[in-house]
Amino acid sequence: MPDVKCLIYGYGNPGRQDDGLGIELATMVENNPQLKHHVDVDYNYQLNIEDALTISEYDKVIFIDAAFNIDKPFVFYTIQPADTITFTTHYLSAESIVALCNDLYKKQPESYMLAIQGYNWELGLPMSEQANSNLQLAYNFISEVILNRFSCCITG
């Protein structure tokens, strides 16, 4: 897929054990020259309204975050703009960012969520062993997605 711009955007709090999974995976992609050649990478503690402008410059966006309510090591699915854009100073959903991008810039990049199962959320402790194992599985998956130029995307 020539000329397709893709952004990998990880978010979460690395100081809260498994909550840093999104940032860790984005960093792993960023540090792999073979993957970095195909995508841009960004990460932050949380999503912000300004991210709508950032994603407006891309054709495809993969948001990566930790999850506590899934029963698999990770899930990958298409996201759509949120019907209602709501946020607090501590939480803005990826769906809301896509909706803002569409509302403000009249662009809607093809957007996905890669949610990685986390288990522990306490302050100041290292990532759990189980979450690290899930991180490695998610990294293998996203590497294949990137290297196959998204032809192997599983959505749903």
C-alpha cells in the first residue's frame, strides 16, 4: 500500500504496573528499524483533544492501550467515532478522538484498537509477568500487521 501513512499511538501510565502496556508496545515498534520504516509512532500518558489534529494527518491509526476487561492476551478491532464525545481531565476515548478528527478536520482515518490484557494497576510497581507475556504476543501480532502493510488486519 504505497503512500499510506500509518500511526501507532500507545497510551497509558507506565508508573501503574500494567497500565503502561500501550506505551511499552509503541516503544518496541519505535525501536525496531524494520517496523519503524513503515509507520510513525507516538505515545502519551493519556489521549488529549490535540490528538485529533495529529491523527488527521494519517490514513490509518492503531491505538494501543492496556485493558482489564478482556479474556484474551489481546484483542484487535476496528473503532468508529463515538456517538457522544465525552471526556474528563483524566479520560478521553480513542473513539472520541476519531469523532473529533472527523468533526474538526473532516477526516476519518481507518482506526483500530489493540487492547492488551493487564492484571495489576498499583502505583510504582513493575509490569506483571502475565502482562509482559501478553505484551510479547501483541508485539508479534502488530509486527505482522505492519510488515504485511495491513493486509492481514482482523477486524470486528
